[in-house]
Amino acid sequence: MNPDQIPQLIAQIALADARVRREDPTEQRAQILMWAGILAGVPYDYAITAAQRHYAKSTWPILPADIATQWAATVRDRMQRDVDPAPPVDPDNESAYRHALAAHRRAVATGQEPPVEHKALSAGPAAAEADRRRATIGKYIPIAVDDALAAYRPQRAARLAVLREGRPDALAVPCPVETCRAAVAAPCTRPGKGQTRHRLAGPHPSRVDYAAERAA
């Protein structure tokens, strides 16, 4: 915004809030210079819109910093969503490439062009293939690897089998049985002679019910 646009901006804002406009000629000149310096990079139309948003939710007089802050946030959001597409110029022409890239960024920042965003695979054959591969790979370790290691990790294999069947993982919660109180991931046990404890073949039914309640 150039200094010549500031008086009109202040006049427009004064229609909603007369407190913004200075009456003394000396103060008016100083106000114009101050606002022009703060809003140098803000388009006039955006400043008007920012003022409208301000008075739609606040009764406080607007400051130029309120407009500049909104503009900075808008520019930051646009640039974070833009992926810098390759300019339509010869990439070996470094000068032309840099010029085209800078022009694109300025256009996005000022709202002349929309940000070029990555598109998600939300539908279609490509999305279905991505879902199939993700299901094959699993969460951290490929399912095929988990299956190959099942004989060496029977407890983990049992938990995975429960999850694949859609049943609640009882070991994901502590056991509520008073005589057990097994911690998360620890197997259920029962008291033995003296201080010994015997490991159960599976979790207590109460622990299974508790896991189901937590998962609901």
C-alpha cells in the first residue's frame, strides 16, 4: 500500500470507528506517515477486509499493527501450503529459473495466484493401491516379518492375532483383578505358594472386558 492510499483507508475505517481519524492537520500527516510505514507491504483491499473482520468481533479501535499481523499470518499460511512447482522455463537457465520462481512466490504471497498444493490420494485406483500396500506393510513391521517371527515371540504373536480378529487387546490395559494387577503389556498371573506367581495362559476375563470398555 502506498502513502496516497492511507487517507482513503483511514476514511473508510472511520465510517465504522470515528476514533481512528485524527482531526489536527499535523497529527493527520504524522498518522499517514506512520500507517504507510507499517502497512507498506499490505494491499489496500486486504486492509479494508482486515478492518471489517476486526470490527465484526471487537469494539476496540483498530491499529495498523492489527492489519499487518493479519496480513503476515495470511502470507505465512499461503506459503506453507505452496510446494514451489518447477517454473515453466529451461532449468539450465539459472537466471530465468530463479526469476520465474520468485515471481510465482510473490504472486502466491499477494494472493494473485493460489498456492500449488500436494494432492492426496483420496480416491481412484491409485488410492486403492496405496491402501493395499499400507495394509500389507502394517504399522511398523511388515506383516510377513511378524508372521515369520511369531514362533520366537509368542506373546506378541498372540496379541497381533487378537487385533487382526477385531477383538480388544487385553494387554493394552492393566488388569483390574485384585489378586493380579498386571501392568500394561504384562501377562496376567495368579498367586502361588509363598511369594511365587503362576503365569496364566491368557488374560483374566475381567481384563478383556475392561479393554473392550476402553476401546469403545
